[in-house]
Amino acid sequence: MTDLAAFPITRKWPARHPERLQLYSLPTPNGVKVSIMLEETGLPYEAHRVSFDGDDQRSPEFLSLNPNGKIPAILDPDGPGGKPLPLFESGAILIYLADKTGQLLPELPQDRYRALQWLMFQMGGIGPMFGQVGFFHKFAGREIEDKRPRDRYVGESRRLLGVLDRQLAGRDWLLGEAFSIADIAVWPWVRNLGGFYEAGELVGIDDFPQVNRVLAAFLARPAVQRGLTIPAE
């Protein structure tokens, strides 16, 4: 049996199936990237809920796996060379799981880098900008009378949505016909913008028909529907 006792995180979240990949997460836009990836690839895993209400992400056990204190993180008992591999940062995890399973990341170098550029586009642009819109529209930013910060992020979010809309014209997915980790990274954030953040009208989401078309196709995938609810309450 695989022994993960050397990893302090397993003391707070014991592994019932230590031979499986261990996921520490919440169903946030970053968190569901990994659960959707795991559901799409069929890789066996065990999910553990990291509760923000209980500040689990700041616990010594979680910080031992991710010193940045953010979800998601994984512990793969069957990492490179058959040794356990702890890993954090959702983009890095997506690349790792794609390489591990040989799925959802093209093999040809030119196509692989095209996928990675859109993954980085999400990590460097969509995630931070949409997150700021959520803060200023739904959370504490509502109390700020000066709306220039909010409007700055709304404008940048619209620009990014425009980039997506143009890229998707005549394409099924960001890379064309092939669904990839780039889509797994991008679409949970687009969904969150109009869903949890309730900012669809604010950013004029209806102005981007290609974005809405592909978002609907993404949400129709059975693996996506499962992954969006993991880890469960």
C-alpha cells in the first residue's frame, strides 16, 4: 500500500485511498480546473474539501503542501519515477496531468505551445481581471464610492472577452476542433463572471456571441458538470 504519512497534509485530510491522486480544493474557478481535468481524463483520485470558512488554507498542514496558501493542490502518490509528487498552482497541475495521462495537450510542439499560450492568457489576464471585477462588483468594492477602479477592471474584462470572441470565430474550442487544458482553464472563469459574480450585465456579456456559444458547449460536457461540484459539501 502507498504510504503518504511523510506528508503532513495527510494528517488533517487522511487518505482513504492512498494509491489514488489526492486533490485538495474547493469548487472555485481555479479549483474546478483540476477536478474537471481529472474527470475528463478518468484518472482515479480522492477529493478533500479545503474550507475557507475554517481557514483551512492557512493551516500548517495545507501550507506544508502549498506555501502560498491557495487552492488547488495535489499529492500524486505515483509521480515521476514512481515517487510521490506534491504540486500546487492550477496551471502547473493541468500541464502535469496532461503529460501524465497523454490527454488534452497536443503532442506536436507547435500545437502544444499554442495551447500553453492560451493557458497563460487565462492565468495572467482572465483570472486576475475577472477576480477584480468580482471584488468591486459583488464584495467589499461595493462600498467604495469611487467607481474608477471597478470601471478599469470592467473595461479590461471586456477587452479580454473580445480577444476570446475573435479567437473562437469559426472554431469549436480555443485551439480549433480539439478540446484542451486551455478550455478547462478559461471557461470556469467566464462562467463565474456571469454566475457567482453576477457581473454579466456589467461587462455586457451578451456582446460576445462566440464566448456564449462555447461556454454553453463547455457546460454541456458531462465531465465538466461533474467537476463543477467537486469537492462536494
